[in-house]
Amino acid sequence: MIRQPGGRVSRSVGILLCALWLAACQGAPQRADLLIENGFIIDGRGGEPYRGAVAVADGRVLAIGPRLDGMLATRTVDAGGLVVAPGFINVLSWAPDSLIHDGRGLSDIRQGVTLEIFGEGDSYGPLSPAARSEMLATQGDIRYDISWTTLGGFLEFLVAKGVSPNVASFVGAATVRVHEVGYANRAPTAAELARMQDLVRDAMREGALGVGSALIYAPGAYAKTEELTALARAAGELGGGYISHLRSETDRLLEALDELIGIARDAGVHGEVHHLKAAGLSNWPRMQVAIERIEAARTAGLGISANMYTYTAGATGLDAAMPPWVQEGGLEGWIERLRDPAIARRVAGEMRAPGRDWENLYHAAGSADRVVLIGFKNEALKPLTGQTLAEVARARGMSPEEAAIALVIEDRSRVEAAYFLMSEENVRLGLSQPWVSIESDEGALAPEGVFLASSNHPRAYGSFARFLGKYVREEQVATLPDAIRRLTRLPAENWKLRDRGCLDRGCHADIVIFDPATIGDQATFEQPHRFATGVRDVFVNGVQVLEKGEHTGATPGQVVRGPGWTGW
């Protein structure tokens, strides 16, 4: 209480306190910044939709229910009978560069995505001086200075710049390896591994969700199981988990899955498979077996889950078509070796056969006609975008393997490519599992400017809308309430995201309003820059970023931090 000299309560303040007490006793209406009414609420718990309303104040959910009688709101939005749900979580996003250039994140916002999670193997911190120099030297069409060194510093840089979606990240296992070991194909020393663990702990305190690995790419592929377990254990000390692009998705899929399950078990952490798949025709039967192994691990009490994108083609670089030994030393070492005719002949020979101790996606695709080139840095090569590797090889009068080697040398990059690897039946099978969440494995793009300088996988514009449209509405691989659970609460619970992926009172007001009858993907490999349809409104931290399908220009995205963050 405010008291006058001598301890007496101010008359005006006393009257105000009495008035507030009486109002509370008489059930005075609450006041909200925003009231969304007349919508079908699907709150991510998996229960049936109900017609109701959501009130928002100070960026968080104030109230939710069938009726919010007497609620006073500065602004009211009529959902018009559409679905009102928590904003969607992109469990694997490659949006850092695209968000640096354009913070709107349009291709994802237009699908209802309100949180982008980075860190598949590589992360944007911690950076040594050498790693920073390499990042600057290998930038593509989007160029920027690097003013940060830590992962937390990068996330704060993004938010300070202004982004529409929230952002989060795992710390990359390859990133901490490069920090201490460089690009050498060897095990770290005990001292190096201890420093790598400390880097993981530091990243966890800055808000990382755990450790992410990508084990088919150099230098991540050089890490042995013991190294990965040690890093996962360090993350687990601060509540983090382990997420991985498996060491194999082809012939050794089951062994690679066993490795992930073993790492999660031995480190005592949650484990997740990035883009669960069985790649290559001969491996398609392994998808069912992989699912059974995950189910067995979960039944045994282990926290194992997976994520997927909703297409039969993956996208990565031509590095996934060449053996890791030729890539030792990073990009410069890789290109220098490929210039040696004898080494180039050896690499071409290994590309034509299954990888004995590496993941050969070129061989898994079955032919060069099933490898589509979608991203170059060299302006002279950009006209080849959209052609198959077979078409380029024929035009150059060389074998597809020779063409791939030549393109890497000429582009001075890994050359982005789409590999057609999976069966439609297995995509449906994976998407039907209740422990599978959804990812794009792409940037958050826009059909304009620098983004048109290269092609992209259509999943950048369609992965989430395709899940809800093609697979949930049309093919009924899941009920709509369960699908929303897997887009929201499931990943939030897996990675211990505080007050995210939910519509409970106190949750951050990340909200999407969409039409379940029309939501769907429109992007194709032929026309990859086409927005999805069906999402009307999107709110991030209570601020509207999409209104009637149009971006508002708002950039209210925040850093979403993991359980080890020291600022709680």
C-alpha cells in the first residue's frame, strides 16, 4: 500500500483499492488484447474440436473455452468457423540464411509455422575464427557479415534483426568437432573431446535444445558412436536431447537406427530420427522393420521419436553422392582432390557402387535421371537448374559421375540436388505413426528477389500443408486432432519447450487459423515457388503476422530456448 507520512493510507488509493476489491468480488470482466471467437478449437492435446474462443493478453493465452462471456477485448477476430490451433513447429528448418535476408519467413508462415528449429548436424555457433572465415567464403546468393561467435549470439542476432517466426536450435555435433578437430578424419583426443563437451554445455546454457548430428556428411560422418554419446551425455546434463540424420537410410538403415537408440539409452536422453525413411527400392521393406524397432524401444521405456517431410524425394548436395574420404579437409580439400584425374576416376567408380562404409544416395536413387539439380552458386551454371544429372551429362558428352565431379569443381560448392528415393506407401506408413512430427528440411522462402536465383525442393512451401491436406484430409493417415498434436505439443514436449505448442492459459500466443477443407500444398518440382493454400491468419506471441492470407510486416519472433538456459 501507498501510505502518507505517519502511516495513513492515501484516501484516493484507498478508494481505488476498495473499488478493485468490489469488482473482483462481483466478477468484473477480464480485458484482453485480442479475442479470437467463433472458431473450432483444436488445442493440440488430441481431443475432439469444439466451438470456442481464445483470449490473448501480453503475448500469452489469457483464457480459452467454449464461452468467454464478458471478456473485454481491444480487438476481436471472427474465426468464421475455421480451425483455431497452436502454431506449427518446424522440427528441422534450414531457414537461417533466408531469415537473415527476409525475416518474414513467408513460405512457412503461409503454412502456419510459428517456430523454426535449426541444427541438423551443423549450427551457426559456436564458431572458431577459421569456421567463421569458411562460412563467409562459402556463402551463396545471400551474403552477410558474421558478428557472432556463439549459438546463443546467433539466435539473438536473428531476433534483433527482426523475424516473424520464433527461432530455436540444436548445437551441431559437426560444428563442435570442427571447432576442436577441424576436418581431419580421426577421433578426437581426450582433451579435444572434453572441450567439445564443454562447448555443448555452453550452448545448452545459451538455450540449445540438445545435440544434432548428420552422419552421412563430412566431417560429421567421421564421428564414432562413442564421441556422439559423449556429446549427447553433456547435453543431457542440462536437460537436452539428441537428434540425428542417421548414418544410413539405405542398406544399413537398421544398424544406423540401432546406433541412435543406443546413444539415447546410454546418454539417458530423448532421441529422434531426422526425416525417417528407407531410401532406395531394395530398402523399402526396411521401413516397416524400422518402425517396429522404434516401437520396441518406446515400449521398453526409451524416449525415441522421429520426424518426416511429406515427399518421396529428398534434397541435399552432390557430396551425398561421393565418398567421405575425398571430402576430408573441407570444401577446398575436396575440390583439390577431384582435380586429380586418378582420384576423379576412383571417385567415379565408387559412385557407381553401393557405399561400403558410406551413404551413396546417387546409387540409392537408381539412375542419374532420378537426380535433379536444384541449386548452384556459379552464375554460369544456374541455367542448368531443374535439369537431371543425366541430362547435363548427355549435353557434356560425359558420364553422369564425371558430370557430378565437374559440377562440384566448377560451382565450388556441394551443388544442391533432389534425389528420388522413397515410396509413396512408406511415406504414408511413416506419417501414420503417432510419434512422428513434421519438418521441411528447407529454408523459409518467398517467390521473389534473390530466392528466384535458384530452385528449391517444394517442401519449402508445402510440407505442413501437404500433411494436413493430402495425407490427413484425403488419405486419412491420422485424425485432424492427432495431426495437430504432432505439429504442436508433441515436438514441444519432446524438446522441453516451455509454454510452446499449446493453447493453455499462460502459453505463448502462437496461433494459426486455417480451413481444414482447403489447406494444401501447391508447389511442385516444376514450379517450386508456389504458396500453400488454406491458412488465413497467423499470430506469433500474440502479434498478427498473417491476416487473410497476407503478411502484415510484423516481426515479433522470439528466441525459444531449451531447458538448460540459465536465464529462466
